[in-house]
Amino acid sequence: MRCSVCKQNLATQHFTAVAGGVTKYEKHVCVTCAPAVQQEYEKMVVGPARDEYLAATIAKPIRFVYVAGPLSKPSELDNIRAAVVWGDRVLDAGFVPLIPHLDALWHLISPRPYETWLAWCLAWVERCDAVLRIPGASAGADREVAHARDVGIPVFYAGDHLEGDGLDQLVRITKLVRERTGGQTG
Ligand SMILES: [Zn+2]
């Protein structure tokens, strides 16, 4: 089958979403056209079809959730408090949150350069099953999100009302993955 975008290359990737037994989106594309189609797809497919699509890309149920958000600006204490509030919600939803903001105490006792902490954070991102990006502008949190995407870890956006809150979405998708995999983790 030829790629439905460039009509030249062999289609090796298939984007599809089925919700309630109805196909909401389907495209066969080549490797070159896949990234653009994936972006288009992620914008177009919303609601239950998007949940099913995202769930299909996740191999095992999500357990460890990295909370990514601003730390230093505008107020470090307010940012730490916000991260803890989100971490509480993640914990109450049945996940194991990692709140990197709490290491501000470590930094207070033993300061280290920003890049050392960022590398430390990115290493923990790799050990988590998902990233929850909480609101607020942050170059560091954006790098954590980019790193998660690079290594294939799903990212959810807290407080994003386009598709409902990202934490609610995480709960729904985890349920779908658990149903599919019989709940095994690890
Ligand atoms: Zn193509």
C-alpha cells in the first residue's frame, strides 16, 4: 500500500482510532510522512477515540508519575506548593508521584549547579511511566517534557481543558491499559 500523504513511498505505519465501534480516523503513511500525520492526528482525535489511541501506544499500566512544573519563577515556595498539591492528587488517584521540587531542600543543604539538577531530573523522567506537566511557564519542565517524548514516555497536561484535565485523562487511559494487559506492571 502506498502512503496516503506523499502517494509515493510504501506505507509502513497505520494511524487509526476507533471509538464506540466507529472508525474516527485512519491513515496509512510512510516513515517520512508519519511525524506530520501524528501531529495532525493528535490534534484531531479527541475524546474517547483519543483515549483509545493513546492507551494503545502504552505497553504497561502507568504507576510512577513524574510531576513536571516550574520551580524558581515566579515564586519558588508557591511552585513547590503547587507541585505538592498536584502530587497529592496523583497519589490519591492511585499512582506513585515523583515530585522533583522537594529536592529544593537537598539544594538548600548542598547546592549544586542547575545543569546537575536538570540531568538528575531527566534521569528520573526516564524511570517514570508518565509525566504530568502542571501549569506554569518553565524552561526546565519543557526540557523534561521533550526528554520524555524522546524516550517514549507519555506526557499528560494538568489543567488542560481542551480534553479535560490531564490527570483525569491519565486515570482513564490507565484503566484502558489495565483492561488490555490484565493489570501487569514492571
Ligand atoms: Zn509518505
